[in-house]
Amino acid sequence: MTIEIPQAFWLYFAFFALLFLDGIWCMLATRNMVRVLIGIEILMKSVTFFLIAAGYLAGRMALAQALVITVIVIEVVVVVVIAGVILGFFRKRDSLDVSNTREMKG
Amino acid sequence: MIWFTVLLVLLVLAALWASMASALLRATLALALTSALLAVVLFAFGATLAAVLELSVCAGLITVVLVSVTSLTQPRSLKEQAADRKRRLRRFWPLPFVLIAAGVGLSFVKAPVDIILRLPAGDGDVRTVLWSLRQLDLFGQILILLAGVFGVLVLFRKEAK
């Protein structure tokens, strides 16, 4: 089945790319663990947006929504577990600096 | 279409604020605003169930988790905060310009796209799709939730004396 992609695709793609770039920058340019988590969240938002936009353009909204629900569930679990890791790390090292993780034994 | 584009611009601006805000609480609130705006975008697309979940879970629950993490970690001294602000400014000042340049560059891209999609037949109700087509996803979601609960229990386990 071939689907003709309308011009709106490029509009949605541009905003997805901007959000994705923002999230990547937020993750890479900071050393604070909570900010890295915020960067991951922004990346997830961009993916959620693009999944729904693709579903809308392809006329498969129900399938896109089902996938987005899965993404949101995974997002919550990822955030909660990383938040636990951050708190555990802070209790051990008294710091939120990502560079301090290099000194850990693993 | 114009109001929708304005909504998308606001979404990107809120995300930019979340990544550039100097205080963690402000960044968390900006992230909640991003989630709320994304929920409005999802409503505009007609994805009501996903929008409700985005609003309640991402703008609500995740914000609570992030605020809790911020409040449970110790505040830094004023000197450290000032030094960190300078460092952050040095790392983040190109971001708005990069985003504007990328936005302008992407607005010129109008290449034809020919994608062949093999999607399952029919696109009924989202509940039908979830329960009949994507059962494995539901199973995976339950496993991930259990793994998350187990992970948090392990992380907060008290060490044996």
C-alpha cells in the first residue's frame, strides 16, 4: 500500500526534528542528572508527537494511539527508575554530577 | 492551520525553556507545560485517549516525581549556583540559534516522499486495536511496569546491618 505524503508531513517533521534536537542538546550539554532526565523526557515528547502525526497522515489513528500509550507507560517507568537511581547516587556521593559516575566501581 | 502552527511553535518554545531554565524546579514546570501543550496537540489530531494519558501521566505524575527528586536532593550554595549558571550559559547559548537555523533550513525541504507502508488492515477503535492487534504490547507493558516496581524496590532497599 503506497501512501501519498501530504505537505503537512514536512511541517510535522520539522517540529519533530526541532524537539529532538532540543532533547539531544539538553542531554549532552549538561552534567546534572535531573537535567539529563529532562532531556530524555523531551526526546520522548518528540517521538510521541511524531507517532501521532504519522498516524494522522496515514489514517491509522487507533494504531498510533495504541503505540503512544505503550510509549507513555515505558516513559513513566523509565522516569521513576532513573529518579530512584539519581536519589541513590545522591545519597552515596552527595552530588548530582554525571562525571562523578566514572569513579564508581560498577 | 495557522493556529496549529502557533501551537507547535509554543511547544518547541516550552521545550527550549525546559532545557535552558537555570533552576531545576522551573525546568520541571516548563516540562509540565510542554506535556500540557503536547496534550492539546494530540487532542487537535483527534487522539483523545493518548492526550488524556499525556496530560494526566506526563504533565501530572512525572512532574510530581521530578519535583520530589529535586526536593530530596540538597540545595547548593549561592556561590556554586552562580558558577553553575555561568557554565550553563556557556553551554546553552547556541541552542536557540541552532534551533532557529534548523527550523529555517527544514522549512525549505519539500522533497517528495514515497513510502511503502505495510500496516495491519482496518483502523477501528483504539481499544479494539490494543486488545486484538497489539496484545503483545499489553503483555510488554505489564512486564515493564512490574520491572519498574521491582527496580524501585531494589533501589530503596535498606542495607542489612
